[in-house]
Amino acid sequence: MNICDNIIENNSTHMNGKKSLTIALDIMGGDKGPLITIPAAIMALKCTPNLHLILCGDEKIITTQLIEYQYLDNKRLTIYPTTEVVAMDDKPAVAIRFKKNSSMRKAVDLVKEDKAQACVSAGNTGALFSISHFVLKMLPGVERPALISSLPTNDEKKHVFMLDLGANVFCDSNILYQFAIMGSVLAEQVDGIKNPKVALLNMGEEEIKGSDHIKLTASQLTANDDINYIGFVEGNDIFSNKADVIVCDGFVGNVALKTCEGVAHMVYNKLLTILSQHFFARILGRIFAAPIKKIFKPLNPDQYNGASLIGLQGIVVKSHGNANSKAFLAAIMEAVKEVERQVPEKIKKKLIQGLMPN
Amino acid sequence: MNICDNIIENNSTHMNGKKSLTIALDIMGGDKGPLITIPAAIMALKCTPNLHLILCGDEKIITTQLIEYQYLDNKRLTIYPTTEVVAMDDKPAVAIRFKKNSSMRKAVDLVKEDKAQACVSAGNTGALFSISHFVLKMLPGVERPALISSLPTNDEKKHVFMLDLGANVFCDSNILYQFAIMGSVLAEQVDGIKNPKVALLNMGEEEIKGSDHIKLTASQLTANDDINYIGFVEGNDIFSNKADVIVCDGFVGNVALKTCEGVAHMVYNKLLTILSQHFFARILGRIFAAPIKKIFKPLNPDQYNGASLIGLQGIVVKSHGNANSKAFLAAIMEAVKEVERQVPEKIKKKLIQGLMPN
């Protein structure tokens, strides 16, 4: 089964004569830019018959690449020429003020102008966050966008959505409450989980634990009958399949996510060392290389799945800066799913319910 | 090489005719109480010739256990009879006010009264923190005690000290600054690391990242020539051997530690599943069970090494609630090291230097 088959299987609804959908791609973003974004775009077209892509970036480079792949005159591909690139170390304010003709900015602008239903970028996270916030604006009732992605759990068939993964340093109780609602909608719409279990990440499970604002969020969520709030969970419970959605501020979420990546990386390397030190292990290590890799791969979720910036009036998916073309493809497919399931509209509806007194 | 040999090798200074040292043990604390604390105490005596232990707890239970081990009349063991036990779910305030004759309280009291140089407990963390804070008081210049332990790194021979691991929910810049100094002293004195590299855990390495108070701590540390401050690190760098000491508030530290445990647990179980599904893998699993376990074991550090409560006018070591006797022994040996290296005195000295203007 190739990548395309895999995706078609997981996104079978795309194939059933659905109306066309259009996604704008920041072709120049990420460590390798067009070298990975263009092959990913072509794979996405192959997998999704009703998909149209707008490639924002340097016209000459894109044209050369498309000729190479014999995709230059494909009717489902449009080139949107841009002259600037947001560098990985550009400050967000610089990107907003001085790079109005960058591939990243244009991809977001196209969503604002209703010419695309979503955009995908592997570029500078801070710049993408600020540009998206500035251009698309927040959904009514949402104060801040959140970065959300999924992590694996003990149960191979399930994963857990976690937010915020680093878009905001500190979040007060109202913001955490909004994140809980947004995460619940995403889990329900993208993963089809009915009545997702929502938990707050804390330093203990007991009600008395944690900061005042997290306790306040807990009482706000308890009072909302539309959210299946299950209480506090600790860091080890991220993976225990207790919750479908885990909510925390961006600082804590970012540290948890990076710690997870760090542990996985260290354990994987130590395991490889053991498996290379012994003759039998070297042979068996080869046999089991694929299943062992499968354990570790999802533990770097933003690299492999893409993370979404939610809470905006538009869909923005962030792929990892050093994503390969498979990972960028996964980010495009995440955008496709969110467009099809109308995630922003659903969040808006749920927030209006959640903000009304019970 | 048995456990004792291992410890003697790592703590060879104990053997060189040093003056006697006395440690008070909370025998009743932890999930299994005397069943694990008494065998650990006996092992500690065997490993450390100059060690004297005061066993605080139910006299009848302790006597029965010591008879069983033929250690009742050992001159290096003293029983300190107590009538109460702090339960694992007792609130700290309840433990302080109503359990003044508990094994935990007496172990701490003995340190205060200079009858012991340190105490070790596997009991209720919150209660131990509050009792120690209340009874021993803080070192001058320290506002809050911190929970510190060590985590493994990519380099098998090195580990990293991390604090605070959950004693405090929020820490302002002054508290984080004090933690950095205390962590640096512990790494230097306990591990013999000269000029330990100290880092602040943040959501990015760039100077502009993070909260205002973390940026303020960074500038305070930069201005202190006595601390080898190396800047911000991210969650994945906990294990990359970049720093010897990593400082964060208790909420973030607790989430990072628990996330680490959660990932390790999940990966280990998935690995066992792979290794049990195939004939060759089962063989491989048997051959490599020990080295594989060795990778995962230190990833639950409070369970295996004990964590120290530092910043107090006395040494308090916390063993994990479900520690086995080997783990409780490790916590006793940690206390022995801290007594020998006079950690509180060294922290006091360094803090006085650190708080003086450069």
C-alpha cells in the first residue's frame, strides 16, 4: 500500500464526488522549501481528486520544479508568484510589516480573500502565528489562537489532541476554557470522537492542586454541560488514553511536547546502540527496525502530522520546519479534513453555546 | 557485584574512617512502609560503616521486623517510637496540625533538634514539604524549598539535575534565581561537577522567548559571575547533555517529569509487545531485557533515586511512594552524600555571594 492509498483510505470521503476545495501552500517555507513542498503538493493532488492547490512562491523556481515533475500545466495547480520569503529567524513584527509579498503572507491572504479555504506553511512558527492572527482575525468569543496537534497513546488506535503547544506563553482561565471548547470541536469533527473527554493538564489530579486560574477553568468547564470535562490529568496521563483532549497553556504544552520528543530521541538512540552492539541483535534489529520506528515516529507529532492554529476565522496548518515531503503532505491532508468538516464554523457555534449561561 | 558493592564503590569516601553520621528514617511512610524501609535501612548499614539510623515508627512493627532480620540489638540502629502515620491522602495542614507524633514529623523534628543530620521519607509529598518547611525553616535568602532530582542524558555517564519538580506551583524571577544557585551547588557538591552549566527551561532558545519573569531571571543569572549560566533550553534539551542543571517552576517541572515517565512507560510497553509477538524477537527480548530495562529505569527518577527538598535548614530526601527497598536505599545514600558534602551550608554560602551586588 503506498502513501496515496493510505491517505485515500483514511480520507475516503474525498473521493465521493465532493465539490472542489482549494488550499493555498507557502511553497518557500521550511528548511528545504520547494524541494519538499512541491513533491508533497503533487502527491496531495494524486490522492485527492477534488483538490485544487495554489502554490505561493518564486515563480521561476516553482515552474522549474513543476516541469521536472511534468505537472506544469495541471489544471488543479495555480502558481501565485511572490517575491519575498519569511526567513526562519525573522521576527514576527518584521514579517508582518515588511514582508507583505512573501509566500507565507500571500497564502494567508488568499484564505482571507476567500480564494482558498485553508493554507499550509512549514515556515517560521511565530511569523505564521502573527500573520494569521493579524490577517484572519479571531472567531467571535476567542481571545487567542492555539496550536493543537495529536500525540499517540498506549492504545495504538487512539491518539490525544493537545493544546496549546506554544502559541501563547500564559493563558488565563477564560482562554483555557475557550481552548477546551475548541479542542473538543476539533476532536469531534476531525477524528469523529463523540463527546470527547476533555482534561486540564495539572501537577496533580486532586481538585486542590494547581494554580488559581486552572481551578477556575475547571469550575467553568464543570458548569458547561456541552463539554465532557473529566478533570485534571498529570503529564504521564497524556499517553494513558484517559482523555481525548488535553488543555494547558502554551509554555507548559511546549515543554511537554518537546520533553516527549527529547525522551523519544534519547531512548531510540540508546536502543539503536544496544541493537548494534551484538551480532544477533544487529540481524534482529534489521527485522524489527520498521515496527520500532513506528513506535517513535508519532512522538514528534508536529514533524509528522502538522499542527493547526485554531480559533481563527480561517484554517491554518503548520508543518514542521524540517518536515519531509510525506510530513508536508500530512499537513495538507489535515487542512483538507478541517475544510471538509468546517472546523472554524463548528467552533464558532460551540463557543456561542459555551459562552451562554446554562 | 551486589548492591552494596555498587554503593561502596560510588561512595568510597564513607569507608575512610569518617566520623559517624546519623539519619532519621520515616519507617511508616510510602505505600509499603516498614516492609521496604526496614530492609533498605539494613542494607544502608551494611554499605556504610559510619552510618547510624534512627527508625521512626510503630515500635512493635519495627521490633518484629528487626527480629526477623536479626538486627534488633544492632548498636547503629535506634528505634524512635511514634503513634501516628501521615496517610498518603492527608492534607498538608492536617499533617502539620494533628499528626505531631507521626513517624514523618518525628524524622523531621530530629533534624531540627540536631539529633539527626538528615531525614528520609517515602510518605505523602505535600505533607513532607509542608512539615519540613514549617519545622526546619528556610535558609537565609531562600524564599521557597525546591524539589530536585536527576534525569538521564544521551551520555550514559552523565545526568542532569532538574528543579523545581513540583514543590511550588508558580515561581517568580527571584525564586527561580535562588533555585539556579541551589541547583548549581547541589550538582557541584553531590556530583563533583566543576562550574556546572545552568540553564532555564523555556519554550524556545531565543532571548525574546518566554514570560517576563523568566527573562528577568535570565538577566539576573547573566549578571552573576559565580554561576555558569548558559541560557534557555527547550524540553528536548533536558536529555541532550547541554546543561548540568535545569531550572523551572514546579508546575512546568512536574509536567516535564511526568511526561518523561509517561513516554518511557508507553514506549517500553509497546517495545515489549513487539518483542513478544515474534519468535526471534522473544529471544532478542530475553538477551537484551537487562540493557533495555537500564534505559528506561532512570526515566522515573523520583522512583529510583529519591528527590531532595533543598533550600531548608536541614537535609530532607523524598523517596517515591511506591519505591522498593533498593529505591529507598538509594534515597538514604543520597541523604548520606548531602550530609557528607554539607549541602545546606554550601548553598547558604553561595546564596550570600549571589545576593551581593557584583
